[in-house]
Amino acid sequence: MSTAGLRPPRRPTPRKTNTIAPKGGGDETPEWIADKQKRLGKIREAKQAIEEEPAASAAAKAAAERAAEEMRQAEHC
């Protein structure tokens, strides 16, 4: 079997590492995660934001449709 035209496998490019770590190394658990009540609060905030998003999107779509209808009506007058 001929190996002409075959290339050797590529080696992955080494990634640069951050040589300056934050104070303490950056491995510390954030305070809001360590405290159960704060963690639940963050989860509730995120859930509320997710639930409000479709309603806001629907309201914006309805407003855009009303504006487009008003523009069509204005063009016919």
C-alpha cells in the first residue's frame, strides 16, 4: 500500500492558559450558591424571566401587527 499523498495526523493546537488567576484562584463557590434561600431566589427570578418572555414577545407582535394595519389603512385613505 502506498502512503503517497497521506498526511500525518494533525496535532491539536495548545490552548493559551490564563496566567493571572483571580484572587483565591477562582475556585470559590459564589455566596448566592452557598446560601439555599439566595439560590432559590435566583432560580425563581430566572423562571419568572423565562415565563414572561413569550408574553412580551406576543405583545410586541400584536403591536407590530396593529401598526402595520394602521399603515395599510392610512395608505388607502
